[in-house]
Amino acid sequence: MLINVISWIEERLPVQSIKTFFIKKNVPRHRHSIWYYFGGMTLLFFVVQIVTGILLTFYYTPTPEKAHESVMYIVNEVPYGWLIRSLHAWSANLMIGAMFIHMFSAFLMVAYRKPRELLWVSGALLMFVVLGFGFTGYLLPWDTMAYFATLIGTEVPATMPVIGDWGVSLLKGSEEVGAETLTRMYSIHTVVLPLVSLLLVSFHLGLNQLYGASVPVGTETPRKPIPFFPNFLYRDLLSWTLGLGILIALATILPSGLGEKADPLASAPLGIKPEWYFLPLYQSLRMAPAEVFSLSGDFIVNLLVAIGCSVWLAIPFLDRKASAGRKSLPFMVLGIVLILYLITTILLAYVLP
């Protein structure tokens, strides 16, 4: 019976062609090969996000009156609900961490060079989408910290000319953070961003299979490549097992907490800080002077962030040496300085009151 089913499928789908492709596919082997596994690790945590997110939507109610209570119900009443919520929260953090490692390793290995420009662009767009997931999902528990952190976060675009007021209105949906904001964040988090991310992930993976893994610029002639199937896939599975082990350990030992229900009329608590991946922006805004040459410090920071994101997206087209298979010292220095700045601002945000 099983053989008949397999034969029926093979007659109607290009199973043999797909199988042949993966058997013939090779992965370069060199001293930097370990960085290849973080792309698959990011994908793994993304899948965990989808599965746990779907499960959470079965019980979550996106209204200010019931959001907090529905999360409490998930944690306290739904069988293993606390675990599903913790897996969702921790996999988000691990996914973003793995994504940053994957992107910066690709940058330092000049993996964006011709013909992989669109592979880089789709990856950079995915980074923005993933950060959007983090921002829109933070408000959903409707607890005190989430409410006031979102209140501050939605005001960040206000300093930008032309699009400032429009950006704030788009995020909030009303004058204050309330029912409209929660509904908007929930819709973006569960509908808009998943659809966009699935399209980008499919495009990104398709290009990756088409062009294969990039050998870093300046690397000596690589050793004999690793067959993708079964050798590299087996190693990928081992890294996924390790990642799942870390995720489950964090979710069970340090389960995701839930604060008091948000009270919009209460005073903002002391020490409000965003999640770690938004701390560089948070700390940059704190360190910026109030005014520079009659321009608001917040405006300058936001403008630099916008310019930086645009440059990051366009790096394959700006780095002309990459197409010739050479490293560009200014771009390498830029990448290292950016990494050090991100790490430093995150540490400062945790250390400074």
C-alpha cells in the first residue's frame, strides 16, 4: 500500500529531480564553514514561532479588557500553555540572535557579491520583518511593562519630518495606545508580517538553493566539499537538535513571566527598557544631546538609523570590489565598527540606570 502511494506521488511530482538535485548538491568546506549552520538555525526558530504562535491564537483575545486575562488563562489553565508561551518568547529571542550572527557572518565573508545580491537584499528585508515581529508582539500580553514600552516606542517616529505623524498614527491607530493599537499590532503580528515573511523566506531559500553557499573572499582553495545529502543535512540536524535543547531548557528553567495588567491611567514604572534587540536604538536616543545645530537629537538618531538601514540594504550595489572577488577595507571596518557599537550600546543599556 505504502509503495503504491509513493509511486503515485512520484508520477505526479518531480520527486526524482528534487532528490537528484540534493544528492548532487555540495557545500564548501573551509575554516569558516561553521557559520553556515546559523541560517538553518534561524529557520528552525522561525518554524517554532509559527507553530507556537498558531497554538497561542486559539486562546488569545486581542482586546484591552481580555488580552491580559487570556494570557493568564493560557499560562494557568491550558495544559502546557505556560510551556508553549515560553517556547514562543524564547524562540523569538534565539531566532533574532541567530539571524544577527547569520547576517553579520555573511557580511564579513562578502557573501553578498555577484550573483548573490538579491539573496542579501531578501535577507536584509527579513531582518526588518523579524524586528517588526518583535515590536508588534511585545504589546500583546497587555501588561504594565509592555504597555508603557509600546507607548514610548510608538512615539519614536514622531521626530521624523513628513512621515513622523503618519508613522505614529499608523502604529497607534488613535491618539493613545488603546484598543485600536492592540488590534493593529495583533493584525500586523499574526497576518501581515507572517504573509510577508513566508514570501521572503521562500524567495531567500530558493536563491540559496540556486546559488549555493558562498566561499568567503580571500579563503584558500577549499577542501573537498561536503555532500549536502546526507552529510551536511545530518550536521544541520545535529545543530537543530542542539538549538531545540537550548530552547527547551530556557523555556522550562526560565519561563516567560507576565506582569500586572496595564493601567493606562497609572504612572509609568521606573526602568522601562525594550527587548535586547532594540537596546542599541534605545541607548542611542538616551545618549544623544537634546539639540545639535538646531536639530533635535532624537531626529538625528532616527535619521542616522534610516540612512544606516538603507545602506545596509544596498551594500551589494555599493561595494564594487566585492563583484571582483576582493574585500573592501572601508566596508570591513564599517561592519566591525557596527558590531562593536551594537554590543557596546546593549551592555550600556543594561549597566546604566
